[in-house]
Amino acid sequence: MDVFNHDIVIVGGGLAGLRAAIASAQAGMDVALVSKVYPMRSHSVSAEGGAAAVVRDDTGDSLELHALDTIKGSDFIADQHVVEYFVEEAPKELIQLEHWGCPWSREPDGTVSVRAFGGMSVNRTMFAADKSGFHMLHAIFQTSLRFPKITRYDEHFATKLIVDDGRCIGVVAIDLRTGEFRAFGAKATILATGGCGRLWAFTTNGFINTGDGLGMAYRAGAALSDMEFPQYHPTGLPGTGILITEAARGEGGYLLNSEGERFLKDYVPSRMELGPRDIISRAIITEFEAGRGFQGRLGQYMQLDLRHLGEEKINRKLPFVRELAENYIGVDPVHEPIPIRPVEHYMMGGVRCNVDGETIVPGLYAAGECAQEGLNGGNRLGSNSLTECLVFGARTGTAAARYAGEIGAGKTSSLEAQSNDEEQRIKTRFFQNQSGNERVGLLRGELQQAMERNVGVFRTREGLLAAQEDVQELQERFKKVKLDDTSAVFNTELTGVLELENLMDIAETVVAPAILREESRGSQARRDFPTRDDQKFLAHSLCYKTDGGGPRVEWQEAVITKWEPVERKY
Amino acid sequence: MHSPHPVSRVPSYPWHMPSGWWLKKRTYMLYMVRELTAVFAALWVVLFLAMLPQLKTDPSVMRSPIWILFSLIALLFVLYHAFTWFNLMGTVLYFRPGKAPIPGKLIIATMMVVWIAVSLFIIAILMTAPLGY
Amino acid sequence: MADPTMTFAVTRYRPPDDREPVTQTYTIPYNEDWVVLDALQYIKDHHDGTLSFRWSCHMGICGSCGMMVNGEPKLTCAAFLRDYYPHGVKVEPLANFPVIRDLVVDIEDFMNKLQEVKPYIIRDDVDTAPIGKGHEFRQSPEETEDFRQFSMCINCMLCYSACPVYGMEKSFIGPAAIALAHRYNMDSRDKGRNLRMPVIGNSEGIWECTFVGECSVVCPKHVDPAAAIQRSKLATTNDFMMGMVMPWRKR
């Protein structure tokens, strides 16, 4: 088996992974970037709205305000010291990316523009038209090309973190082009694998967002935290789930129910369409249940009305929105309202780590959406996550470099032995074992339907218990999965089943804490526990893998520094 | 910088450009026609230069029907080439003297107008200049 | 009445068993909301798990899913079945590229060329200039507009697939790479034009292009790489002439 030894191995080539790679390279480390797709395909590319930071003097903004908005948005379980670090670093990271070529939209005087966004009390969201994630990802990917210390291993699918003597010493991955397993030795390993939206049937996420890093970390003994908080973005296109950016509301769009009302006046009167995402998604579902939704061929929907913005403004500020609505739902927003409904979009939860990205497994770090570093709590504010990737990608890359500079390499013999074992396991389980009868795609669909049914915007104990049973039953059936494709070269059924394995493993970490968190907070809305319980649950959930029987769930108090929790009203 | 894949272990199926590729798409064929017009233009010039000395001895050599027909066809091709060229100039030339770039259509229109004006001028000279025959 | 169906003729290539690509036909239920990518996914999930293809965002921004659909290079997430129904659809790997497996082509050539054209801001203070509030390099909206269109490239490779020059001459740097070089050359913040021009201003770069123009026709993001190449030709020619006339001029 080929063995590649580097100082740092980063799994995942999106915004956070690339930022960490550059930070580590600038710190003098030899970095391997292992990604199952070419970096420009990473799902960071699809983000539209923008990235928030206090970058202007003329808006009455302050770091305090950005922090308060974020903490209140999190429904008070953000770790406040992490938020304080974040808001301070945010402007530096966004301007550094500007220096690196990101084509931010500008004011006439050449300074960067900012726009309004949900839950932000002041306009502070920098944007690149309505393709901010695309421009940010391409800017940082192209910048990474001038760092010779970064070696990329594109289309390499990582399957297991190698832990030896309690320390993470690397990762084993499949070179998709040849089907060969390769071992990557690292003094520090950073997971930047993004979210797990493909756990649900209706999601904005790409096919690749299957929580691979989450699965690997979980199996390696790290804690998955706050996984009960997936974010439902209010405006997804019915059918495909394609995202219509919050910026459409930021530029002045209205949400209308079947009575033609801007119904958010009854839910978030002071912010209306720019309230936080969890509250707006709940408002829409509540309106559906009250019979004030539109009924369409692809299900119920509300209207996102942009007509009053005018064609010129839409073409200038929201061209991608217009294109997507026309192509995928046959609506020209200049003349007709866009049908939308809440859609799974982001995972607030992830691998538990501190502000340096350190997990409880020495040598293992996490950054970006796959990390739970304490920024987002129970609900993330729109336009904080692109900034999150840069701020914590940078910090984690630097921290991992510091650790790698002090520690020696792991034992190559252990790395190779475990990697060989993993190759054996996979080949035996999925190639040699032909006795099963379950198809990958169909099982995946059932898992997604189970989660969509009972782990949605509103939850009940009965529903969550049913989901738990569904997951357990599907995990059993997964043992009988059988592949059509046992070939070596670019076997995407193999990657599909490995991705499904990750989804199967992490599904329980979403359901179990949702059952135990008997309150409603952030994006967790329990019909049976409709209020927030700061006495018991001003904390993060932590799930640890056990040998069957679901995760061991513990609770870790959120860190409060300056802002005492208050009732969350807008 | 990215790692080399061990291509030799599993070679990919190489690409072979099919001959007659330009027959497969209308736009490719039009491209070939456009390129072919250069051949006609060159051929006309060569023949014209070859016939020039003969004018002294046989003034009607350039009035032969075949030559006139060939010249007309060559003229059509050259006009097509010039037309497509001017059309492309709209995107090729980019000037932003102030806040907005000069619109492509304006550039094309200006070039066409100048082209036509110059052509008319040359035709006028040719038609009125005494040629002595 | 039977539910409507649609037939797909899909290229298969499974090394080392297949010596060359073959065509396999699948018939599946027709769904008016679907794109070709959905059909391929349905085939894979229900009928034939061995069908390999690249995909991710399903919204035309990641650039993964480029393939030949009825002989035209297209993003299969934006090729709607309703535009082809009730006729069948032929799906092949992108033309002009070596095929790794089924509908998956080898794009390493492009990745190398992308690296070569230095597609990043080049200036002495790019990593060291002060950062934070108020420290952005000033750029007017007009200056951003100078290069914005060329920055929209999603690296989908449809342009390479449509370019007969690239089909015949592998050394051609190609539309997208040159468009990205031009994007940085036109960015008012960049100072690296002199380093990029030798890379693209040679017979493997812009001068290999004969302005067929098909690259710009198939580009799903309206980047117009053909314009980028021709403008670069003008720019290098201009530089050359000015260099002859005024050799002391700094560029």
C-alpha cells in the first residue's frame, strides 16, 4: 500500500479545508489535502447570500452587536468566548480573502458593500452578487495553487481515521481513479468535510454532503455535539430543494401566505422577512397547518415575492436567483412570486472541538460546518457560516501546525497495519459478501424518508422514538446491503455505500439528543415541550459511540461570558 | 500542486478526434466555410495578379463570364468573412473610457459604417477615374 | 394506460474488462420535473449500481456533471427531460477527454493548465498588506465589472469539449484556463500580467485558437472564453508593438 507522510493531513477541500491548508502552509508545514471531489466541487460553492463581519464604519455596527446578534440567534447556547473571537477575526479574514482576489460587490467609492441578512441587527453581510460561496471558494482554491507546500490528493475518499496509542496519526483513503487504498500519515489531521444534509430527503445540500468526517470522527471516539440542530432554511424550491438565498429577502423580498398576507407580522414583527431562519421556518409550517399555505403539485408552499424590487435590481443583485427560479420551477421572479418551502440546509452540530479546532482525540482537529466549535448553538445566523469557515479554518490550521511542530510522527507500522485492515474490512464486507439483498440507493432513500418524516421542523416524542426505531431497523438492514459493482476503477457504488455507512452511523446522533433535549430551543421545536428550559438545557449535547444500543449522550454547559440568556423575541 | 495518479497502472481510454468532425455540427461547418473563404480570397488575388500583365495585350480578359462569376462568388465569400469578423469585434474590443464599457453593438455598428463608407469611396474613385479604355 | 417511459443510451466503459466503450440502453419512468442527472441516478439506484458518473450540487454551480447529451456538451443537472421527451436520450462522456470509467473523464490536463496560468492575485503585499475593517484594496464597481464575467467559470469543461482545436491538439491551454488568466489580468488589484502573458501568449496558448467560438456557445455561465482569448491576443500584440516603439515603457 502506498504510504504518504505529511505534517498535516486535511480531509475535505472546501472553504474551511482550503483556508486551513493555507494557514498550515504559511506556518511552514507540509500539507496534504485529501478530498473525495476536486476542491471546486465542494459544496461551499453553492452558498449564495454572503459572509458577515463588521467591515464598515458608517452602519453603526460594532463587534459587540455582531456578537450579541450571533448569541441571541443561537438561542443562547453559543460559547460566548468563541463568538467574541469570531466577530473580532471576521473582518480580517474577509478582507484577506478580498486581497486574495474575491470579487466582493462594491460601493461607488470602492469599499466593500454590505447587505441586510436574517437576524443581523445591522447590515454587515459582504457579498459577491448572489454567488458569494462560489466566488469565495474559487478565490481561495486558486490562491491555494501558489503554495507549493500544499499537495492535493483529489478524488481520494477517506474512510477511516487511524488512531494509535490514543492519538490520531493519519487517515486511510481510496484513490478513486484506481481503486487502491492509500495510507496518509500525519502529525495532525484536520476534518473539514462539511455537513450531512443528505440524511434528509428534502435538502439544499449536494449529493456529496453525507457527513463522512462526522462518521469517521464518531467511530474514532470523538464526540458529535448538537447534532439535534439541523437548520431548516425557509426558502427552498419545492421538488428539488434548491436554495433560494436569504439575500432575496435581504434585498426586500416578501413572504406571502395564501391570503396574500405578509404573515411574519404575527411571528417576528420587528424583523419580518429578516428574522432568524428557525423562527421563519416554523412560522411557515405553522401557517401550512392553519390552512394558509398554497397547495401545489410538489407539495405545500408559500410565495416569495420579488416583483416590487424591479427587473434592474433583480438582475444586478439576484441574477442567480432569477436563473434558478426560471430553470427549476419555471417562474420568472420579475413577473411572478417564487414558490418556496422550508428545507434542510445546514448542520449546527458537528465534531465537538474548542476554539482551536481541537477534538478530544489528540491530533484530531475539525473546522467548518463539520465542526461544533461553539459558534452557532441552536441556530446559525445566515451569512455567519462562510465567515466561520475562514475564521476557524485559519485558526485550526495554525493550531494544528503548532501541534505538529512539537510532536513527532506516528508509527508507520501502526498506520500501515490499520490501513491494511480497513482495506480488508471494506473488500470483505462489500465486495466478497454477495449474500445480501438490499440496494444502496433504496436504503438511502428510506433513511432519508424516515428522517424527513419525524426529525423535521416540529418534533414530538412519539415521532422521534419512531425515527429511532426506523434508524435501528435500517442499520440492521444495512448489514444486508449488496453491491452490483465490485470493480476497482472509479467505483461510485462503493463510495455510495461508504457514504451511506456514515449516514447510518450518524443518524442516531441526531435523534437521540433530540429525544433527550426536552425543550424547544433554536431549530429544535418540540410540540410536547414548547418552551426553552435554561435550567436543564443551557448546554451542548455530546454523543459518544457505543457498541450498539445507540450513543451515550452527555451534556456540556454552554460558556457564558458577558450576555445572560433572555427570552428570544424579535 | 497535486499528486500524480499512477496512470500506468490503469490507463484511461484515449480520445480520438473523429475525421469529419466538422460535419457533425452546423456551427462547425459554418466555421469551416468561414475559414475556406480565406482560400477563395487568396485565390482571387493570385489569379488577378496573374491576369494583370495580360490586360495590356487583351483588355477583355477580365470580362470573361467565368472570371466575372468567380469574382462574384469570391466577393460573396469575402463579404461573409468580413461580416462575421465585424460581428465578433463587438466582444473582442473592450474599451471602458469612463464608467461603462462601450457597448459591443456600437463598436460593430461603427466599424460597419466606416467599412461601408470607405468601400463606397473606393468604388466612387474606381468608377470615375479615367482608365483609358 | 401504461406510465410513460423514456429510453437512455448510455456509454459504459469498465476497465480492465472493457477494451473500449460500449453503449448500454436503459428504459425508466419519465418524470417531467427531472433532468438527465436524475435519470442517471434512478438507473443507478434501481437498476444498475455499476453506472459511474460525477455529480454534486444539482444546481449548475459545482461543474461536476458535464456530459454529452445527444451529442452536445451539457450540464446534466440542467438538461431537462421534458425538452427531449418522448424521444430517447444519448448520454456520453465529455468529448475531447480520455475516459476513466463510464461517464467519468480525466480532467487532470486542465488541472495542470490551470496551475500554469497562475490564476491568483500576484502582488508583493498580497499576503502582508494590512487586513481588517477599512483595509480592502479599493476597487470601483466598474473595475469589478471589467473582469466579473470571466470570473464566473465553474470549471465544468464544456468549453474544452466543444473546442475542436483542443480535440486535435492536446497541448492547447484551452478556453477556461485562458479565460481565468484574462480574469486576473483584468483585475485592477493584480500586478502579475507580465508573468501570465508568457504562459498564455505563445503557440500553445492564445495563438493556437482560431476563434471557432463554440466554447462561448456552450458555456453555461456565459463566461465567453472566446472573447477572453481574442482580447488577450490584442493585449499581447499591443504589448509587443508598444515594446518596439517605446521600449522604456513599464507595464
